[in-house]
Amino acid sequence: MAALRALSLLETRIVGVLVEKQHTVSDSYPLSLNTLVLGCNQKTAREPVMNVSEADVLAAIDDLKGLSLVIEVSGSRVSRYEHNLQRVLMVPSQSVAILTLLMLRGPQTSAELRATTERLHRFADISSVEAFLEELAERSAEKGGPLVIKLPRAAGAREPRWAHLLSGPVDVSALAAASNAIPEDLVSAGEIAALKANQMRLHAEVAMLRAQLHRLAAELGVDLG
């Protein structure tokens, strides 16, 4: 398999949005151009935040179609688009989930990735995330080369972060300088996202258990008060 050319930031954003929305708004997938532009310009869960036009996205889509990473779906009055990332890279769905969140949110730790990929794939634990990261980092040249890289641990950081390589080599020194400019006593955006994701999962589980309890009580004729 030949190595994929380096993708632009907008190209990775488009592919990332298509993968994300396939799982989170499946009823609207494949995506129309308007929905895709909104996903690219989304203000939350994006790093960096972008402000691109339909013309920008259409031009990038044409290039991505040439790489077989995006497919235009026919048979509708409105053009719709879907990704082809898994087939092009020949990686499992777990790896697609990891790459997607790295493309959408930038470098993250394995713990952050486990939380942020929750809606795309639920990993059993952090070690399973790390296993897929290591596999992506050690891909042979015959398979297209590495797709992620483990970054040097930033000063004051508890864990190293990972970055994708779909846009070419990572400027490690620039990332390190940006990380060192952040006060150590602040909680990272990734850590906040991880906490929020865990909180949402716990709320959902509690709601499910309450519903099961009330259903059981009704069957037994027990008044829970």
C-alpha cells in the first residue's frame, strides 16, 4: 500500500466530521454540503475552531474524492458525502475512532481518547486504547507507514499525548512550546471533556437502572413511594 499524501487541516476536518456524524447523527448520514460545513465550523469539540465556506469545503472534497477518502452519493437532488477512511487506510474501526478524534480535537492522551471516542467506539479500558495507538505508530512502510506518533511528555504533564500523522510529520518543538505556555495548575480541555463524557455515561446508566427498578416494582406491585 502506497503512503497517503499529507492532508491539509481542512481535509482532515472534513474526513473527521464525516466519521463523527456517521455515528452521532446516523439519520442524516451521508451528509449534505450544508451539514458538512456546519460540522467543520462547529465551535465545540474542535481544535482548532475553523470558519470555512462552502466553496472551501467543495474544493477540498474534490481533492479527497481523488484520494478515495470521500465518496459522493448519487440518487438525490442534494449531493451527499460519505467517508471511505477505513478502506483506504485498511485499519479496524477502533483505529478509525482514534484517528477521527485526533483529527477533530488535536493531540490527546490515551485517557482523553478513551473518553472522547465514547460515541464512536467504547473501549474497555485505557490499555486497549494504547494497544491500538501502538499498532498505528508501528505500521510498516509496506502498509503506508505510521499513522500516529507519541509526543514527548510536556513539562508538568502526567501523561504523554498522541498526534495523528495524516497531515505529515508533527512539529514536536512547536507543540512542546505551546504546552509549556499553559499554566500547570489548569485542567486541560481534554481532561474536562473526559470528565464530562464520564458524567454523561453515569447519568445514562443511573436513568436506565431507575427505569428498570420502577418496572420491576410495578410487576411486583410494590409502591416505591
